[in-house]
Amino acid sequence: MDLELEGRAAIVTGGSRGIGKAIARALAEEGVDVAIAARTREPLEAAAAELAADTGRRIVPVVADTGSTPAVEAMVAEAAARLGRLDILVNNAARPGGGPGPAPAIEEIADATFAEEMNTKVLGYLRCARAVAPRLKANGWGRIINVSGLAARQSGTAIGSMRNVAVAALTKNLADELGPHGINVTVIHPGLTWTERMPELLERRAAEWGVSAGEARARMAEGNAIRRIVDASEIAHVAAFLASPKSAAIQGDAIAVGGGAGRAIHY
């Protein structure tokens, strides 16, 4: 299927690794020039060089902290200047969930931790959407894809659930406002995903459980219906479709990309 993306330009935040890097690769393979943004220059430039060599597209590294409004505005201006246009925003810059150890009890959640999480993943996504919206409106077409997570649909980590539910709410509000301008806004909810950090996590879980890494991987995969850990590239394929004109009928909605995690029915 031709996704009709040849010649488009995108910004992918959190694009130096993990799901963001996989999405940048998938877009570039469809003919999109991509600005990848992250806070740390060295891995960002290495990722850009790798993706450019592999795909033959322009991959522009932009150092930016989406927790800062001036930094986001400068990021968007630089990306637009270097790519010549902007059509697609993928909001992905956030601290990954599912870190080491159990989620903190409610009395252990610090104000500063909550504020940092919401500033990065919720207000950060809003900052980026706010900065690109005038350019997408001028195009009369655009796509914004917000990477959230399945904590939006389950309890177990209070901050994780709140930040991801907030991203879903932001998505629908943006979709309703920007839809008449030809801009579709969607949210995807990854679950446990195979990225560069997974081997270390597997070793840690294996040590905790007293099993082999292979057994730990199998146990972790029991949380979804396909009984394997979804790869970041598989999430990227969904994101690339949502970034395309082919996805016009999907607006303001959420797509779970966790391999059928959980037993809840969403309709």
C-alpha cells in the first residue's frame, strides 16, 4: 500500500531511541524527511546518521527539551527551516513507564515527581502541538500523533495513569479544534514494548524471579493476547499509517498497540 507520504516532513520528539526512533525510521522509509528531537546531542546525532544512511532520507537532529516553551518554539522553527515544511508531529518525548521496582504508594508520590511527569508528557505534548498548529493550518493538512500508553486503561501506577489519560483528553480536544483545518490528531497506547532498554530489564526481572532471561521474557509476554513482546517497529507501522492521508477516517481516537493487553472491552 502506498501511504502517500513521499515528500512530507515530520518532527518526532524523543526520536533518538526506542519507539520514537522506530517511528522516525518507518516514516523515512515511506519517503518522509524527519527532524528527530531529544535532549542529549551525541545519541541524537548518532541516531540521525544511522537513519539517514539506512533510508536515504533527510534526518535532521534537533536538540530540544520539550519541558520548555522557548525550546519547543525554537525546535519547530529550526525543523521547519531545515526541512522546508512541516506536515506531521509525533509527540513521544517522555520518561518511559515501567521503570525498576514497584510503583510508589500514594503517600510516597512527591509533588515534584508529579509536576515533572505532567510537564513533560502532557504540557510538553501541548507545547509541541501549539507550536506546529499554525504551520499545519497553513498547509490545510496535517497529522499529530500522541504516543501515550496502556496505563491510561488500568490502575497500578497513579502518575502513569493520570498522565496517559490526560494525553488522551488532549488528543480529542485537539482533534475537534483542528479537524476542520484538515488536521487529524490521534493517540496510540503502547504496552510492554521491545526497545533497546529491554535486554537490561529482562536481566533484572530474571534476577528478581530467579529464572533465565528466556523464562522472564515468556512471563512478561503473558500480559497480552499474542504472548510475545510487541516490537517497537510494529508500533511504528501503525504510527506511519496514522500519519498518512489513508487514515482520514480516524480522528480524535485511541488505538491500543499492546498486543491485546488486559481483558477490558473498549467500545
